[in-house]
Amino acid sequence: SDTPVNVTVTGAAGQIGYALLFRIASGQLLGASTKVKLRLLEIPQAVRAAEGTALELQDGAFPLLAGVDVFDDPKGAFSGANVALLVGARPRTKGMERGDLLEANGGIFKPQGEAINAGAADDIRVLVVGNPANTNALIAQRNAPDVPAERFTAMTRLDHNRAVAQLSAKLGVTAGDIRNVTIWGNHSATQYPDIVHATVAGRNAAEAVGDQQWLENEFIPRVAKRGAEIIEVRGASSAASAASAAIDHVYDWVNGTREGDWTSAAIVSDGSYGVPAGLISSFPVTSSGGRWEIVQGLDIDAFSRARIDASVAELEEERSAVERLGLI
Ligand code: NAX
């Protein structure tokens, strides 16, 4: 269509932002026939750097890019937003307790939720990337009471893609041959990457691997701790892969998941699989008609149940902590 879609990106001057913005501008977020207008939000100290990125975006001469505006206030940045990618967050610094981290991020995601509530477009879709992503998404969602809760999501697609990649490497196939992998729970070290229902070329993947030791002692911890591995090897945290996963998440949300497959996204729980309603937790999901749906009816074995429960318990603790802080 000729009307551009307004895409707001926070943390635009950061390293994920740098990788993400060029892929959005090239049409990979929404498809090759949708014009986009970028609205970049940064803190005042980083606005100049964001403006530099805006100059580079202009120099890309992207046919679908209808404009780039830079903001230092959430109200302006989210005004008219159709898609919002919340990447900027307060990182955990040395000696910081989890409560301090949640409080500092509450100072970011509460006003951003309020600004989305006040001024975003009716079809707003929000993806939170900035950590702790699930609980930051919960804070934003609960501060946007006029927006349907289902429009707030948090990113576990990078974890999902990492799981697919590890499994495909183990089986000597390409990522596209793997289906029905799930990340459950929190985007944290407690997440549960689940291949019980995964298939490779139509065959059960766990059976094809045939090695429960590998699954428990290599696959699960490697996926859950992949972020630390990247930092150790690259000398900086995941950026392009995180941007790529954010693109995948929004693209699938808008355009649908492929037939016979599902993906993973942290969405507001409706109580499915015993995950308390209202928590933003990762599930196996399909998308069609622009809506996520939780895949129903999967058998959950005892091993999976314990892993899911542990990660969900962590999310409940985080929710209690932000309740105590008055953030939700
Ligand atoms: P950077 O530190 O490079 O960039 C963050 C940017 O956010 C900075 O430019 C900062 O000025 C900006 N910012 C801070 N507060 C802001 C606010 N209130 N409004 C607007 N902008 C603000 O971090 P980067 O590597 O880009 O990572 C961004 C976030 O993604 C981090 O929280 C990180 O932990 C998280 N990640 C989440 C992942 C996921 O799978 N969900 C994976 C990758 C990544 O680790």
C-alpha cells in the first residue's frame, strides 16, 4: 500500500538498533511492498548518534523508506506508531541486584507503555527486546490499559532460532528442515528449549538425535547460555542475530507462520499449559490474520513440565517484584 507504516524503534543508537534499522528500511520487517516511516527514540545523550544513523539510512536510498524522525521523548516517538520495537533498556551493571534492575527498567517501560496507550495507532503491535524482556513487556502492557493485551509481546525468537540452529547442526540438516521447536518460559537462563515435538524432514527430532544426555547436558544449556558464549567469543553481545530474530518475530506476526510449523514468542498467557493468566511467557505459537495463537493440545512429559514450571516460577517472582515496586 502507499500509506507508510510507522515503525518506532527505541535504543536506536545501540548495537541491535544499528543492525535492525537497515533491515527494516530494506523491507524485511513488513514485506517488499510496504513503505515504512521510522521513528527513532533515544535518550538525550544518544540522540546525536541516532541522527547519524538516520543520515546513513538516508544514504541507503531505500525505495520503501518514507522518512526517519528522531525523538528523545516517548510521547513523540510512539505517536501514530503501528509497530514498536522496544530495544533500549537499562543493562545490569556490576553489583546490581535483580530488584534494582527491574526498578531501573520500570523507569523506562512504564512511561513507554503510557505513551503507547496515549498515542499509538489502533493496530499497534509491540515487541520488547530489551532485557529483562518478558517483565519489561509486562510493565509496558499493564501501563497501556486501552491497548488489547495481546498486542504486547517479548522476544524469545532468538532463543528459538538458536535451538533450531543447534538441532540442525547436530542432525546435519539445514535450519529450514526443522519444525515445531519450542522455547517455553522466560528469556533467561531458565528458559526451556523443547524438542519433544520437533520434527526433521517429517521424523521426530528427539528420536532422530536418540541421545537424552546430549539433550539435557549439551543442547539445553548451550541454547540457554548462548548469549554468554557470543560475548566470550565475539567480545560483544549478540546484535545482528538479535536484530534478525526481531525481524522474524514481527514478519511472522504480520504475515503468518508457515503451514505445518510453529514458532516461539512470549505473549500474554491465557492460562494454557498451566502458565498463570496474564504472565508474558514464551509458548509455541502460530500466527494468522495478524494474531498469535498458542498451539494447543501438546503432551507435556514430566521432564518438560518441571522445566516449564521452573521458568514460569521465575516470571512470577519478577511479576511480584514489579508489583511491590508499584510498576504495575
Ligand atoms: P546497547 O547498549 O548497544 O544499546 C541500547 C541503547 O538503548 C543505547 O543506545 C541506549 O542509549 C538506549 N536507551 C537506553 N534507555 C533508553 C530509553 N529510555 N529510551 C530509548 N533508548 C534508550 O544494547 P544492545 O546490544 O543494542 O541491546 C539492547 C537490549 O537488548 C539489551 O537490553 C539487551 O540485553 C537486549 N537483548 C535481548 C535479547 C533477546 O533475545 N530478547 C537478545 C539480545 C540482547 O541481549
